[in-house]
Amino acid sequence: MMVTGGNLEESKTAIKLAEDNSELLVATVGCHPTRCAEFESDPEQYFDSLLGLIKDNPGKVVAVGECGLDYDRLNFCDAETQRKYFVKQLELSATSKLPLFLHCRAAAEDLVGLLTQHADKVEAGGVVHSFDGSAEDRDKILDLGLYIGINGCSLKTEDNLKVMSGIPLDRLMIETDCPWCEVRPSHAGHKFIRSKNSQQVDKKKWVEGVIVKGRNEPHNIRQVLEIVAAVKEVEDLEQLAEQIYQNTVKVFFKQLS
């Protein structure tokens, strides 16, 4: 499992978690677009600190991110600042040769434009995760050679399902993005889930083996797989899981392939 760094401090925490659970976890290092204002006090020092985390933790840090653009939440960070430090983080990928773990909300045109403009810095590839864009957005991302990640937030509407169905199997990844992005009963994809969570408890009454009510958890990735299989009319769930696993290994865990 990948523990995602949302800024410098969270990247440090992600690495610590990965170190403490070395058989299960790996980490990413980067700054989420809504938090890119953190660069402003000293851009070079912030960049060097991110790069230092990557260099000091070979094999444990597998991607640069979560970075990208988010025009849905400009109240946290304006678009110009996001673009400026997104490009800056592309240098992390170029220097480290690590793939990108990309965030994109209502900003596909600018994201694709910047990635195209700086193609020499993104040769390691990557994935646009939690994708909920249009068919046009999907095709632009695929044309860049990137992968697309699907989770509960990607499966809310019938249009989402239709767009997802057009992602080639060899360019598809799935994720939970937990503790968020669960598949809710109101989501269009929910009707395709086979493995329902029957027993749930309040977080104050947590017991091992029982899901916490209202919290997405890693095991729910099977639900995403079930929806993808149903929409794409793939009968062999295990074969689909293997294809997606190999896609993930190819991008983030080349040493295992």
C-alpha cells in the first residue's frame, strides 16, 4: 500500500509509517496543489527538503506526489501558485527518476498543457489518481502515456461509469484513497458491488476485523474492482485484478517486474 504525502511534514510521516511497516507500506513525497503556498516562504529550501526525503529513502519512496492542480478549491491556494509549484515538483520526478502521483480537479487542460510543455521532466510516467473527469480529459491524459486511477469518487454518476469504461485495461489502476472516497449507496456504481460491509461499528467502539462506520478502508478496494468488472463486462475478477496489479508494478515497482 502507498501512503501518500500531502506536504513536507506529511511526507515525513508517510516515510516513518512505511519504515515501521516495511513489509506492507511504501510512501510518496510531494505537496498537494491546495497546499502549495507552503513553498512560498523559501521555495528552494522546501524543494531541497522534499528532494532530500526522496534521496535518503531509496526503495521506500516510490513516487513524487501527491502533486498537480485543483481548481475546485482555489480558496486554499490560487491557480497561479499551484501551477508554479507543480512545475517545480516535476523537477523532483526528473531528478529522482520516480513516477508522478497526480491530482487533477477541474484543471485537466492546464495539467495536460504543463505536462506536455515539460515532457522532458516526466519521462518516468505516472498516474492521475481519483479521476472523475470527462471523456475528453481521459483521452488527453492517456495520450500523454499516463495511467488513470479509479476509486469511489470516480464512480458517482452514470456518466462517470461511462467515462471509466473507456479506459483501456492496460492503462487502468484502482485505489481506495481511504479514509475518503468510499462507494456510497447513492453512487451509480454501488449497485454492482457484491461484497457489502455487513458489520460496522462507531470508531469509539473499534474492534479488530470490523469496519469503522463512515470511514473508507483499504479492503474496500475490492468494491472498486467489482464495479470496474461489471461496467467493463469482465467476468474473471481475478484476471482483472492481476492486470491492474501488473499495471501498478510497471509504474511504481519496476524492481518487482
